[in-house]
Amino acid sequence: MSVRLLLALLGLFHLASGLIMLAFPSQWAAGVVQLNAPDHLHFHFITDIGLAYLASGVGQLLGSRRGAGNAAWAVAGSVWPLLHGLFHVDEWIMHGVPPGMDLIKEGVGVILTGALGAALAYLRYRKGEG
């Protein structure tokens, strides 16, 4: 699979994640952070995350287009998921894995997708057309 195709798929994943957070915040909170009764502050936080994922998904999708100049979009779209994943790793190291955490969902959905996006963006930027 080409770097551009993988970036497009990852961009769609992040775009869909953001849309789900924005459209179904209560269900997302219950399923992901085990928060059954989110309050106003939680809804604000969920919206912040959803918008960040939307922006990342759009950036990665734009970065998957032909043309060397579009590689910068891939880099821009990969920054948030990478930093988010690194933050989760730091939390695990410093404070341990939270009780009830789904390590597969967390490891793949946050950490691996963040690292993969950064690696693909780097390859896309380095190779130009990738």
C-alpha cells in the first residue's frame, strides 16, 4: 500500500472519530472514558477532542493528495494524534494504566494510530510524492 493511501485511510479514521465524538458525546463518553453522566465541562472537553480529531483527519486527507506541496498537510494533520498518543504513554509510565482501561483499544486507537500517522507524514514529506 502506498504512503498516500495509508494516510487517506488514517485521515478517514480520525475524521470519523471526531464526528462520532461531536454527534454522540454521551455514548462516546460512556464507551471510551466510562463516564455515564457527563456534565457541561465534560461535553466541552469532548467537543475539544472531537474538533482536534476532525482537523487532524482533514489534514491527513489533504496530505494524501498528489503533489509534493501537500506533504505539509500530512505533517500538520499528524501532530495532534502523535502528541495525544505520547501523552497517553507518559500517563501509563508515570501513573500506571487506569483501572478498566481497554489496552487494545487504547494502544491501537490512540497510540499506534498517532505513531503511524507521524511515520507516514515523515515518509510523505521526505519522499514528496510518496
